[in-house]
Amino acid sequence: MKFLNTIMAACALLLGLSAAQAQTPSAPALNAGPNWISWNSSKNPNDIVRAPQVSAWFPTKIDSKNGKAVNLQIAGNPSIPTCPVASCPTTTAAGGPVVTAFSSYGSTTLGPQWEYQGYFGLYMNTGRGSATGGIAAPGAKMAAYFGAMQDVNSGPGWGINWNISRNFHPATGSGTLFGQPGSGTMNDPGAMATNMSTIGAEGDLNNADLDCNGQSGCFIVNMFLNTTSRFTSLAGIFFGASSGQTAASYHDAIYIGGKANGGTADVASDNDIWSQGGGAYGYHASGTHSEAGVFVESTGKHDALLTGPATSSNLNIISSASPAKIVINGSSSVGDVIVNTSSPTNVFSVQGTHPNRAAYQDQSTSGSGANMSGTYSYAAFVAENAQTKLAFTAAPGQEVCFDHSDRCVTYDGSKLVYSIGSKRVFSVDDQGNMTLAGTLSQNGMP
């Protein structure tokens, strides 16, 4: 109890008590309580229990045995009126003040030193060997625990809630309650120091034991969200914004930093985000995104790598909107699309109805529109199964050439002409008249 008394003496100094006032009074009977009147019942401000009273009585409630705390219970209905930060209902219409069973309120007094409103510390040195592997519950220890249970007549419930308001100072008047923080009044924008951080909650994890990849029996995570539900809940993490908000909540809803503060280690060595869930979609973007649903500008080997044994397709684009389904911009020294697969079916298969455009359209500035340089067992180009009268079309003046573009056939607007280089070998006009540069010879019997 000596350590506890030291803490209570320090708290008393913050609360304006003398060292004598902070000493532990004579211990009352086991599980005895102070003779305080509930302000919630009497509605008399004089019955409000002040912090010095709580500080003076608090050590007497620690029923001890052999110098060790045995049990501390705060019994009875909540009766202390409190004023949650950024939400201080004081009027009857708003439900009146929040009533609490235990309340601790203070103000910081020191400059460069850290100050905690509350502190829970636990040295864990028992329970070895009770773990069962993975998420080991037997022998588990906790520095703090918050539990709530909702019965059928319950209103909305929270297991734990934090609210930190940046650039506020305590309000006065109807929005306050006996000097408690209350909803506060906003200062001028930018009044705080630029490098002063604001953190809603921070969880620090320090692993000085072994590399834990989740496959060696260890389970080390910075936050674990678990359920024991009979029915499915809405979401594990839900980001929301107040209805009266005039600016976006965050620049990045989830931000995974890199080598921060000049360090040499990344946040993650394998995956920044890894999904092993069984949901219908591993990632679903359905909001209104002004640029893209997925934006990748990494410097890795691949921007997207699809290797899963998909049962239908590795990439499936289903959309009735008018924009193009795939657009590739930029520059590449090895090619924009490279297909290197082994498949018993077509490399590219275009299906559907395209009545006004071609199934494949090339509007680029290139050496050739299509370069067939593979090893084909049948033909480089097959149109014999196409349900169309025209297998190939060319405009007047365009040539169909052979032998490295030296021997070509073209239609000049009135005649079909075959040429070798600049020499016109023969031509046939639209009336069927033929002109030859050489001799017409009969081959075989007429």
C-alpha cells in the first residue's frame, strides 16, 4: 500500500490538497462505503462529490491483505454528473448531464514533462506453459479490461470510447458542468503549433523475442479484433463523419508509412495488406472516386500480379458505362501488353456485340498494325470461320505485299495492279481489260 499512498499523495497535489490531507485515513470496515448522497436523487449541487473528497476516501476502499490489494469495487448506481469532452448535454431536452459511477478529472500543470490522467501498469511474470498455441487464452494477463453487457432493455452501448478535440478550450455557460471540459469553444484555425501531433489512440508493440510470421506457433499483433457472435455484424472497422462536418475527416483513411523518421525498416516485410478471408470480394471499392477506384504508383516489379487459381478468369471487367474498359498510357521499353502463356485455347478471345466498331482497332503510330512472327501450325491469319462476306478490306492506294514488301497488289481507283518495285507487271481494269508487261502464254491444252 505504500506505493498506492505515494500515488494518491501525488494526485492530491494536482487536486490542490495538502500532503496531510492525502494520507490514508483509518481503514473502515471491509467493503464499507462513504456516506454520500446521490446528486442524481437529491438534485442538490451541494451533494456533488468533489475530487478532494474522492481522493481522501479512495485509499480506504483498498481492502488489503499482507500489503497487497485484494479487491476494489465501486458499488451502487451511477450518481456523479459528468461532462464528456466534445459532448456535454446539460439540458433536459438533451437528457441532462451524463451520470457516472466513477469519475476522474484534472488539468495539466507541467510543461515539458509527460502527464497521465490515469495509469495502469502490470508486470507479467506468471502463467508460462499454460498457452495452447496461436491465440492462447489460458494464463492470459491484461493491464486493463473494459467489459459491457447489453440486455434487452439497453440503449446504444460502447465498450470504450475516446474523444480528443484539437484546438479547443473549455467553454463557459450552458455548455459546461462545474468546470469540466464540456463541448468547448474553438480557437482560431492554425492557433496550435504546427508540429504538435494529435492522436486519438496509440498502441505500441515491442517485440524483442523472435521473428513471428504466424506459422511458428507465435501470435504477435498490435491489435486483435475478435468476435464470438451468433450473427454477422456490420463491419470490423467503420469510418464515419458527423452530419454537420464541412471538411473531409482524413486525407488518408488508412495510411501505411514507409521508412519513417530516417529508419531502415519498412512497416511490413511481406504484405502491407493481406486478406485470407472468405468474403465474396477481397477488396470492394464502390464509392465516388474522382480519379480511380484503385491507384498504384509503386516502384515494385509489378503493379498488379494475378497468380491465383481462379475458376473463371484472372481479370473480369463487367461494366455498362461508356468509358473504355482498359486504357494504357505512358511509355514502355519492353511492350505495353505481353502475353506469355501456355493454353489450349485462344490467346485473345473477343466476344459480344460491337455493331458500330471493330472488335480490334489500332489507331497508333507504329511500324505495323500487327506483326505475326510466331510458329503457327496452320496459318498466321484465319478468317474462314468468320460469319462475314468480307475477309479483308483495303482502301484505294493501299498495297498488299509479299517478299518483304517488294511484290505488291493494289487498286489505284480504276485498275487492280501488280507491281515489282516500281515496275507495273500487269493490271486489270473495271471492265476486265488486262494489260501485261510481258508475254501471255498458254499453259497446257486450251
